[in-house]
Amino acid sequence: MRLSQLLTLFFCTVSVQAIYGQQKQVLIENVKLIDYNSQMLTSSKHVLINGNTIQTISDLPIKAMGNDLIKIDGKGKTLIPGLIDAHVHLVFGALTMPQMMKNDLSEEFLINTVGQSAQQMLMRGFTSVRDVGGPIFPLKAAIDKGKLMGPRIWPSGATISQTAGHGDFRTPEEKSRRFFGIVSRAERYGATFIADGRDEVLTAVRENLRFGASQIKLMAGGGTSSAYDPVDVTQYTLDEMKAAVEAAEDWGTYVTVHAYIPRAIRRAIEAGVKCIEHGQLLDEETLQLIAQKNIWLSLQNLVEDTPDMDPQRRIKRKPVIEGQEKVWPMAKKIGVKLAWGTDFLFEPDLNKLQNAFILRLQKWFTNAEIIKMVTQDNGELLQLSGLRSPYPGKLGTIEEGALADLLLVDGDPLKNLKLLADPDKSFLLIIKDGQIYKNNLQKR
């Protein structure tokens, strides 16, 4: 049975709700917002949420009444949009590689790992994520239906990779299905599509779109977490890449590609992709091209090493780690549209550091720039999915008409960004889709 089918069966037995049920109105009084123009906090504001949207923001007290109204005194704290991680793998990030290779993916095991990991992510203040590869559709459906707690998910579905590409997860004994007729284990579980040639790429893209992909993830270059492809290789021909872009654009959405090196990224740009994942080995000339074409660069600031990292992966990552120190400041100077994400894979212990990784951007950005990147800018990238976006509405900003994904921070994150790295203590209020999931302030 496919992993996606197992997840569907298991999650249908779980039911969770926001802590106040399905309230219709929330009035948050006496809070300060961030003014990005002045890079300062505003004067005291009052914010009324109606349903899942921000209805009113006022300098004056808001008169609102009703049995379904919840009033919260913000006590002068800072209200910011929910955090957004633009590059996650919820399933791969919740499991170790040995766990992924287990044959007995039991109900208890999956609920206690993948489901729990999603809940913890929401309680860290991440109200939205873009999942860029993996069997995510059943988990997303369970969250959206209220069977599990978790962030909004923009799903890519199975990664799309050429044979011997970054998404070719076959073990040494697994042969090519084209020659031997046996589908690999990773493909059966919905983790990846191994697709060669224009026709197969078209089919793989359309399969993901059929299941609800909001964007398509294509492997355009080598990687560090895969066994067979060197980091420096270019993957997929121009025609194959164009096939993916055409199929995605026919559905009103876009292709994002995994790639590090200029050659692979230039080919992807020529094919018409709208976003690059990684790019730590980019040169200045290619960054200039990315900026000229108005393409997003979804970057990470990866951890240098971990105790459980495979030695081969450690070696392959070395140039990437060195490159990220150069690319971030160069991309900022050039004016590339930047998004931020974590990209944790097969090391679940890293998940608890998700917020702390935001602080790694302080080498190159002001606190205001960082908060804007992990909320407003990442939210703008999510909306690149157009009509394929699973959650219509504006995210990453606090304005009338925007979706009500909000955090109340106990302090001023413009002065002390470390507040974002301590969600248990600093986040007094967590709201997603107008529903309260955490409230450490007394309601009235």
C-alpha cells in the first residue's frame, strides 16, 4: 500500500479543534504592529477578525458585540503575521532515513511522527509552509479538515526527477522500471516520480496537479542528500524542462527547481521556471539574470554539520555551505527576490531549531528585513500559485482583508529578534485562519 494511502487511513481517525472551537469573531485590543517603512512599531491598534479574515484595523477602540465574540487584551505587545517557511518536507523532515526505509509504516508510528511534527510546527508559529517534495497530500487534507493540527500547506507532491537525478531514490538493487517493469519503492509511496523524456515529464506533472499540487518541484541539478548524482551536474534537457513548465502554466501555476550551479539554473531560466530552490553556488552574472527575469530565489542557510549526518553527505555539502556565505549578501545587493526556508531532511531533531534558523540571517539583514522576509515576502511567493493556491487570500501581512494568521509576541522583535526563536515563551497568541490555537492571555 502507498504511504499516501496509509496516511489517509490513519489520519481519518484523529480529530482536533482550535482551543475555542469555531469562533466567528476575535477582537484583539491594544497591540502594536510593525511599520516596515520606518522599521519601528506603530502606536496602539485594535484588530477585529471576522471568520478567517482581518476585517478592521483601527486606532480607536472597536465596538463589537455578540455571543460568538472573543475579546483579547494585547497589553501593548507586538502583533505580527504568522511565520512562513518556504522550503519544507513535512514527511521527509519528520523521519530519519532508516525510518523511511522501514517496511512496517504502522498507524501508531506515522501519527506519532509526521502528525506530531506538523502540530509542533504550528505551535512554533509557522502558520504556512510550502512543501517542496514528498507524499504530502493526505497530511494536508487531514489538517484542512481539522483532523490534525498543523500549518497551511502549499503542496508540490512527489518530486520529479530524471533517472540518476536528485529524486532517484532507488536502492542499489532496484532496477529501472523502464527496462525491468518494476516501480521503485519511493515512487510507490508517492515520494518521487522518475520521469525521462517529454512525455513522462508531462505525465508526472499532470499527476501531481491532479492530486492538488499548488506548484511543481523539478530536480534540475545534483544534490547533497542523494547517493548517485554529484552536486555539479545539470539534470533534464531544455525540452524536458519546458514540458514541465508548459504543463504547470496550463494549470495556472509554476515550476520551481532544485539546483545549485549556474549552468543548471540558466537552463531552468530558459525553460521558463519562476523559482529556484537553493542556488548556493551561483555566480554574480547568473544572479543578475535572475533579478532581471524577476525570478524568485528560495534560499536556505544550512547548518554546517550534525552528529547523525552521513559522511558522504557531509563531503558533498562542503561547497554548498561555503557558497551560501557569498550568495546571500550578493543576492541582496543585486536585488534578487529572496525567500527563506529551512529544508530539513531525515534529521527530525533539527525541526525544533526551525525558529532559531531565522536568526542565521542576521549576518546580512536587519531585523525588520528578516521579519518581512519570513512573513510578507514568503507570503508573496506562496501566491505565485495563482488559482492553484489552496487558500485564496493574502498572507504574510496585517491589513484589512488579509487572512487572519497572526502571532502576538511578548516584546519588540525589531529590537530583539531572538524572541522569534523562543516560541514557547514569546508567542502569547497563535491564530491560524481566524482560529485560536494558543492563548496565554486571559480572554474576556
